Amino acid sequence: MNAINRLAAVVALASLLPLNAMAADNGTVEVLHWWTSGGEAKAVETLKAQVEKDGFIWKDNAVAGGGGAAAMTVLKTRAISGNPPAAAQIKGPDIQEWGALGLLTELDDVAKANNWDALLPQKVAQIMKYDGHFVAVPVNIHRVNWLWINPEVFAKAGAKVPTTLDELFAAADKLKAAGFIPLAHGGQPWQDSTVFEDIALSILGPKGYRAAFVELDQDTLTGTQMVEVFKTLQRLGTYMDPNRAGRDWNIAAAEVINGKAGMQIMGDWAKSEWTAAGKVAGKDYQCVAFPGTQGSFAYNIDSLAMFKLKNENDINAQNDLAKVALEPQFQTVFNQNKGSLPVRQDMDMSQFDACTQKSAVDFKEAEKGDGLQPSMAHNMATTLAVQGAIFDVVTNFLNDPKADPATAVKQLDSAIKSAK
């Protein structure tokens, strides 16, 4: 019995327990999320402000750490007790799994009144639905395969902005020789796997990436190119700060912002830290596609799944949250702070900086072919069980300088088989 089935059984037993209907008369919406870094906190504050402006109470339940893993542990505990929050930050295939448990509420009335099917890219709308009904609302689209660069550090080191993996290593060598940390990195499993998936997208290409992490194709997972992915990861690890263990991603970002490091491989939420520091895109920092992934767009969609409630006023507050999350004003302010791409297709992109405008162009271009791919490291491509298995193999490999890439490929294949 897999994890979600075990949870389903427990939830069935707990279904007789009352949902928490205690709230202020005008309605309360409790939101469980992991938007906790400086830039992210500013972004979520805009959503809270609008909900409160509409007359409802926002109950914040922010759970930091683990790229959302800690928050999901809290959510499962709440669900088992029959007391889920009104909304929770849930992504990708997990929306389908929570929908299958019968815990998510249908948002069709809100969606129809606000024309969600026309506003959202088709691929995004499909992810937000369970059994044909909207059960979650997307707030943005993140691009994962970004490389963040401090141009001043690059200039001091005489390094050039890389467009290929060979050029990436050449730049890293120059940064290292000049006394800088070439690659700022936080030693957490989800961060390790973010780097791993970017390398995989570069070496395997979008079709190969999909075969490996969405279709879980054994030939791709065990092929010679996957061995090359691990070899490249191992080599890249030699340019990372050896004191990275347990470091949060925003601390790593600060090293690049403050000129201690030259680069960071991270999704576009890293831009929120540059923005919070008062830096300007294209001037104080550069954002480029991870070398070799030009034309591809590994996406991570932040979304709020809505849980069934009993109190009518709380349901009204929940519906207001769903409506506000896709309104132009919120989409603009939230994504300017978060660093991400607005999910609405009718937004005026002149309001956004160079990085977000580039992201919008690349998304539409990738959407035409095979370039648009769901992020494995950020809960979009596969189940949490399979993702966890990949995380374990990748992190153990990266933290062992003597690890053998060919052996790691076998371990990856075995771990994924066990997690299915």
C-alpha cells in the first residue's frame, strides 16, 4: 500500500470528525504555505492584504523548509485529524492525489464567473482540475532552469556568461582562480535535485528529460546519457562552497548578491531576493537559461488547492481568495515580488522587468513544441514518493566525492522502482 493509499484509509476513518468551522462571522481563510523567504513573504503579504480588504480574516500558516516537504507533513497531519486548512500550497500531480481523496472542493462557480478557462494556458488549467472540475487556483508560473549571475564578479574574474556546459566550467574556473565561490548553493535535497534536473534537461534534451522524469522510462534512466548527467553533477559540485550543508537557498542567493559568489542555479524565485535587495535586472544581475537548455522551459506552478469546508462564511472567504489570486492587480504585485511569471495570458508585461519579460517570451515559444516540461525537483513531474527517491540518490551522490556515476544510475533506477 503506497503512502497516498494509506493516507486515504486514515482519512476515511477520520471523516466523521468535524471540520474546523470556528471563524469570525464574516469568514476566515486559513492558508498553509511555504512562502517564507524575504521576497516570498512580501509577495504573499499582497494576497493577504487584498483578502482582508474584502472583509475577510486571513489566518497565516507558513511552514518553512524543505522546498515544501515540511508543509506537506503538516498538511497530512491536519487532513488525518479531519481539520485541513481552507487552502494549501499544493502542486502538480499532488493536486490529483488530494482530489482522489475527496477532500478538495470544486471551484467551478468562481472559475466560470471569472472566465478561468480563457485566462489560463491550457496546460496550466488542466493541472488545476480534478475530474474535469477546478479544485485549485494557480498564482504564477516559475521557470526553474535559470542561472543567476553577478556581472561585477564576472568582470573582476574575466569570466564570460556561459551558454554551454563547457563554457560554464570555464567560467567557474576563472571565478575560482580569482578567489570567488564559483557556484553558490544550499545543501538541501531539493536544491541538489534542482541542479541535477537542469543538467539532465541540458544533456537529455526536453524529450529525454520527459522520458526520464515524467514517463520514468527505464532505458532513459539507465542509459549512457544519464551517467553523463551524474558525471557533470559531480564535477559541478567541486565548484560549490564546501560549507553548503543545510543552507537555505536564499542564503546562497545572498552570496551572489553580496559579491562573494559568481553564480547560482535556481528557479526564478531567486529574483525575489535581488528585488528585495534593491537590485535591478540587467544591470546589477543577469538571468540566463541554464547552459544547454535554451528553448526549454522547466516549469513550477505555485497553486492553492481548496479544501472542503462546512461554515458558509468561511466558504465565502475561500472563494474570495480564489477570485483574488487571479485578478490583474494581485497577479502584477505578487509576481513582481515573487520573481515569477503571471499565469494570466492577458497581462501587460511592460510592467515587469527584463527577466520576467524574457520568461514570458520563452514560455510561449516552448509551449509551441516539446520545450515546456514539468519540474521534477518541484513537485510537477511525478509523485512525492518517486521524487523523494530521486532526492535521496542525488544528494547522497553529490555529498560523496568518491561516488561512482555508473553506480548512481543503477541506484536511481532501483530507488524509483521501489517508490512506484
